[in-house]
Amino acid sequence: MGNRLIFVTALLVFCVPLLARDKPNIIYIMADDLGYGDLGCYGQKLIQTPHINRLAENGMRFTDFYAGSTVCAPSRCVLMTGLDTGHCYLRGNGKNNLRPEDVTVAELLKAEGYATGQVGKWGLGHEGTSGMPTNQGFDYFYGYLDQHHAHLFYPTFVIRNEDRVPLRNEVPNEGEWGQGIASLKIDYTPALMVDETLSFIDRKKDEPFFLYLSYTLPHANNEAWNETGNGTSVPDNGIYEDKDWTKQNKGQAAMVTYLDYMVGQVVERLEKHGLIEDTVIFFTSDNGPHSEAGNDPRFFDANGPVTGIKRVLYDGGIRVPMIVQWPGKIKSGSTTSLISGAVDFMATAVDIAGDSLEVPTNGISFLPTLLGKIRQQKRHEYLYWEFYEQGSKQAIRRDKWKAVRRPMLTGPIEVYDLSNDIAEENDLAKSNPELVSTFEKLFAEAHTPSEWKTRGNLNNPEAERREFRER
């Protein structure tokens, strides 16, 4: 009897980790202002990204994946809530906070038994509000709450859970939200984020976890850019120091390569714990590339074959890299042209966790595509965006067709055939009145009333379309 008790006890001890591992870990890594063409696996020639390239070699690369918006906060809101910018609460950058009634993917995964953590930029709530990550489903948070604070890579503090953690940097004339220009640079936040990321994996290695890594590279320090003309921020330029480039372009390349190093550290720690086959890793960006900090997207061909950059709704502002690795489940070196986006992550994550989504969403799980079950994959009728800056604009991707409307709801509708015109250079609206009529109805259908107000002036459409198209 005693031997049998010892055997049963040992069996239970042995089985506990197996039972805890019946749901795969989910890691979602999102860069900040990384363009469709900024990675080697998407055609980049000048910037080195070997670790991210390896994710693509070992997993699946998406060619037609879209961010939730063309700027920070609404893009993150779409990702977290599974609602597009015609339905989600935060539809622009500002100081607004997610509400108690907003349901996030972290809340849903926590209910599925996942430990939940975020390291990086939140951008959806401020100190003492309902929008704090720890009030929106995350067990643990480390990083920036406010997007202006996140401009500074050497701040005087970061947030851990609900508390400020002081750093050794000095920032004269620090702004209300912690933004500014550091005079003493000691603690580099991307390095701190690596430590926090690895520590979280170490602590949670024996249970399923969801880790949202919203790293801030390669976003510019806009305050430094405005004052000095160079808002890039890295400890050094590394392998680019001796390049015959501008200091801004050296810094931009070094920021992307440092981001790549951060990704490599995540993979290495998972391998150390034997978790790599039990972890689904997503890698993407929150919107298209920027022209801030003195950075020249033309030099790096940062938007690749698509047109425009951050803040436009041509594909350069919203089409982003997406790579998913899950060894043994996703075919290595595979590619998909499935039209999908950040709006689909909530549905996909819950599907991976083994449940069905029971909250309103504009998203569709793309797990069947990841697993190679193409016939089971549901498809969008269309993807939708609306943006309230620069006089406002709307966009829809429907099959091969793309429509852009400026200003939203009332402006003329442009129509492009992306299968033949990925750069959106040939407006087919005049020769396809039936398509224009269809898109007009879809624009009205996809938009729901919002408290967000239009601001700024409408750009010249030709200038916006062709911005940074020179090669």
C-alpha cells in the first residue's frame, strides 16, 4: 500500500507540468513604427534582422496582414479588443482610457487559465484609471502607460503594475507625462524590457502564459527630434557605426537591429526551458514606418512595394509584417496571402486556447491557416479602418480591391486593384462606378458613431499617395 501511494504521488507530481502544458503559451511581439519593408525576410537589404528572419524560416510569413490603425493608440485598441476602428472605443491618439466594459484578449485568456503579462508600451490607459493594464486582464505589467512617455528611451521612471519605478536617468524640463530629452543616460528601457521579459518567462515556465511584448523600438523620440533633428536612441550604432550614412539613418538601423536582438533573447530563453514547441510566437508592427527623428524611409525602402507611411491609409500606413512560429504545428518557411489583421488576434488567441469567442468582434480566427487547414479558414468580407487626423479618412480592403475615402463619410472614393497595383497608383474609380457604389455602402455600414472628432487639414491626395515612393 505504501509503495502504491508513493507511485501515485510521483505520478501526480510528474503529470502536473503536463496538465499545465495542455494549452500552448502565446507570445505577441509588436514593434513600434516598423515598416512592411524593414525586415530582411520582407526584402530589407541594409538593416540586419537575423533573429526575426529565423522566425520566418521556422514559421509562416503573412503577405497581406494589416495593423489595427495607422497610429499607436487605436492600433493597440483594435489588437486588444478585437474591434476595428469603426467599432472600438479608442479611435485616435489621446489621453483617453479603456473603460471597465471594454473586454480585452488578456481578460479572455486569463479566464482560460493563462498567466498574463505585458512588457512595453500600453497606450490605452493612465495611472489610477480603468484603463490600466492590471485593470484590463494583465496580471503583470512593466513599461510605459502613456505614449508620450514612451518617446523617451532614457526616462526617469517606468511603471511596474500600478507603481512608478525610478530610474537613474536625468531629464531636465521633464514633461507632464514623463516625456523629454535625457541629459544623463544610464538605464536604457529596451534593455530593461529584455530583463523583465526573461524574468516573466522564468517565473511562468510551468504554466500556460500569454505575454504581450509591445516593444517601443524603432519609434522616434519626437521631443529630441524637434529640438536636435535626431530622435533615434540606442546605446551605440553597433555594426552601422562605420557606414557612410547620416547619423539618423545609422541610429534607425541600430534601433531595428536592437529590436531583433530582443526577439532573439525571447527565443533563446524559451529554448533554454524547453518551451519552444509549446509556444506560439507572433511578430508584427503597430503601423507603418515613420519619417520622424530625421529618419528617411526612402533610404531603407521601409515601406517596400506599398505606398505611404504612418498616418496614411494607403497600405504603407497599415500593411505590416506578420510572422508566426509554432514548431511542429506551422510549416517551416511557409507563406500565406490570407487577408487578415490585428483585429483577428483575439479570435485566434482564444481559438489557440481551445475555446470559442463569445464576445462581439470584427475578427476571425486564422488558426486554420496557421495549421495548414486552408479549407476550414473563414474569410473576411472586408477589413475596415477610419482615422480622424489630417482631415479624416477611411479605407476598406475587400478581396483584391482597396478603397480609400478622404475625408471620411463624405469625400470622393478611390479604388485600387492591389493584385495588379500594390502601390495604389492607378485609381480605377471612374471606370468602375459599381465598385464605388458598393464601397460607399460599406463605408456607411462599417462606421458606428463615436465621440472622436476630426482634426487637422486634408492633405493633397497625390502628395499623400506618393509620399516616400521615390526610389
